[in-house]
Amino acid sequence: MRKWLPGLLILADLAFTLAVYDRLPDRIATHFGVNGPDQWSGRANAAFLLPAIALGVWGLMRGLPRIDPRRLNYEAFRSGYDLVVLGAVLLVVLIHVSLLANALGWPAPVERMVPFVVGGLIVLVGSVLPRAKSTWFFGIRTPWTLSNDEVWARTHRVGGPLMMASGVMFMLLAFVRTPVAMIAVVTAAALTGLATVPYSYFVWREVTAGKG
């Protein structure tokens, strides 16, 4: 049932869109900076682009495991992967609904909600990583993790908590509004998440030392 929940979310989003479409203004804010909205789109584009993207995300994430040479490995963490697919679609749907709600004049703090839900998705992905098996499309895919299952497992046991920490820092952007503080938070989150790349190399060096 879980694998169909993203589709139901997209249908619910479309139903909401059609219900409010005639009340939407001709010009809708679709991007918010530190000082409020700074980009706008036409009504049709703002109403239907994100649902189409959500549908594309769902189709892509459902289809990639089918063409992955290591597709059987997805079964080892299928429930976690399905949860990530649901989270990715939910992210797009929540952003879309909040943009339309804001356009309708409803209380919808888009500039705070977006970084919070993006950070939440990063936390969700991080929670799944320690259970993930080696695949070409999901996980920390470096030349070293993809070449050795032990390197993959050890990197993901460390990378999962690091990514969760990165997601929590990203969620802080919902409460940080000064440009300098936002840059500091984004930089810290990015560095935390990227730390697994050199770590995977050093683990590979350790694992393969003396071999060959």
C-alpha cells in the first residue's frame, strides 16, 4: 500500500488545485528570499508545474531500481526506500500547496516551511542510509563505496547520522532570517553532508591495505 501513497498525494494535490484554480490570482509568487517573494509565475504554470514534477519524481524513483544492475539489493531496505519516495513526493506537494495557499491569502509562511520540510527529507534519507545496500542510484555513491561492500556499509553507518545532522541544520533555516546566518548554516550543513566522501576513501584505503 505504501508504494501507492505518493500517487494518492498527487491526486489530492491536483484535486485541491482544481478546486481553488478559479480563485487564484493571475500572478503567483513562486520563490521567496530573505525579504519575501522575489519571483512570480503565471497562474497555470504555478498551479500545474509542481504536480507534474511530483509525478515525475514518483515515476523516476519507482523506475530507477528496475534498471539498476544491483536492483535485488533494494529488497534489503525496501520499506526505507519506499518511505524516501513518499517523503520526496510529499515535499513537492507541501511546497505546492503552501504556494497556492499563500496566493489565496491564507496564512502560509512559505519562506519558513520550505527549508523545514527540505531539512526533514534530508533527515529521513539519513535515517535510511545505514540500512541501504550497495546500489547505483541510492546512497553515498563514491568510487570506493561502489567497489567494496564493507566500505559501503561502514561509510553509510557514519554517513547516515551525518546526513541527519545536516538535515537538522537545514531545518534551522526556518528560524534564521539574516543572510550571514543563513550562509553559515547552509555551509555547515553542506560540509557535514560532504564529509562522507573523503571518509569513504580512507575506509577504502584501510580495507584494501595489503590486498592485491
